[in-house]
Amino acid sequence: MEKGSMIILAIIATLILSLILVAGLTVSTTEVNTTQNYYLNKVSYYKAVEGLELVINQIRSEPDPTTISVEPDDFKINQDGTQKLFITGTLVDLQNSTTQTVKQFMGFAPPPLPGISLGPGSGLSSIIWYVPLTSEVTVNRKRSYTEIEAGIYSSVTIAY
């Protein structure tokens, strides 16, 4: 009689330990997925910011910013057998595959240039450029998108 009760107690103890193990695995799997999603979101965001920095540099050097284009940059990194594809922020709407361009922001008049009081006859004018950027990061069939719409403040020379 005592031998039979020991087997039942051993089976119950094994069942309880198995349930604890399954719960622990479920929690750790959820944590790993959450961490991967956080990582993808951060990489996607910073890739979009990188594209924005490229556009800012082009706006500073380009006489006509409406001709600016940013080509997607693909980076393939093979790390521990994992292939990663990063696409830098582009001026292409990745959902529709339509090209977006830098254009003048028409929402409100830009504030006056800071520290410059030469007046309207000086030939300088401030302008805000509307820059839409999209970034996509794909790692192991998981994707993260980031869309940034920025207003870049600059000055242009007006010929009279």
C-alpha cells in the first residue's frame, strides 16, 4: 500500500514540476520575442533618422531640394548564421512603392531667420522643407517599419 502511494506522489510531483517548466518556457519565449521586437523597432527608427540626416546634408548643399532622392541602402550581416537586411530610410512609401519627394511645407509661414535682421531686400528667405521618410528592417521574416515626417528649416537666396 505504501509503495503505490509513493508512485502517485512521484507522478504528482513530476506533473507540478512540468507545469512550472512549461510556464517558465512560455514567459522566456515571450520575453525573447519582446526583446527582438524592441530591437527591430530601434534599428528601424535609427535607420530612418540616418536617412533624414542624409536629406538634411543634401538640402544644405543642393540649390533645388525638390530634386533630392535617397536610394535604399541594403546591409546584409551574416552573424551566427542569421541573415539581416537593413534598408535605410528612403523617400519611397514602402507600403505603396510610390516615390515621395522633398517639397516646400505649406502649413504655415516659417519664422524669421535667427540672428539675421537684414530685411526682405537682403535676398535671403527662410523656408521649411517637408521630408517624408520610411525605413524598413527585416530580420528572420520579422519586419519593422518607421515613418518620419520632418520639417527641415533652411534659408534660400532669392534673385531679384
